[in-house]
Amino acid sequence: MKFRRALFWDTDPRKLNARTHATYIIERIADFGTAAEIRWAIRQYGLRKFREVVRTSRAVDPMTRNLWHRVLSRKS
């Protein structure tokens, strides 16, 4: 996927590797991603990995974490 510059304003999105930067990418997409980017992240990494990163990452905004907890608990 070609990442939006606005999503990764502090780094060059062309240098991101979907495998080695998975946590960083999920954090940004969970906080600031579009619906299409969220769907891509869940397809790319799986719901389990997406849920784990959102739940445990200190980089994810607490309000975002709460939103995802509510959304993902319905998908269980």
C-alpha cells in the first residue's frame, strides 16, 4: 500500500517496510487512518495483531484505544 504523507508526517512513507515496521504502521493507522487504511491493516496483519498493538502500544492515544476496544469487542 502507498501510505499517505499525512499519516506519516515525521518519516518518509516510502522507506516504511510493512513487515519490519508493522507496529508503527498499525499505531498510526489506528489513530489517524481512513476506513480503507484500517481495512488494509487488518487484512495485512490480521485482527489479532491489530487488536494487540492497539491494546498494548503506548503510542496509541487513550481515546483511540477506548474506541477500538469498543469496536473490536463487538467483532469477537
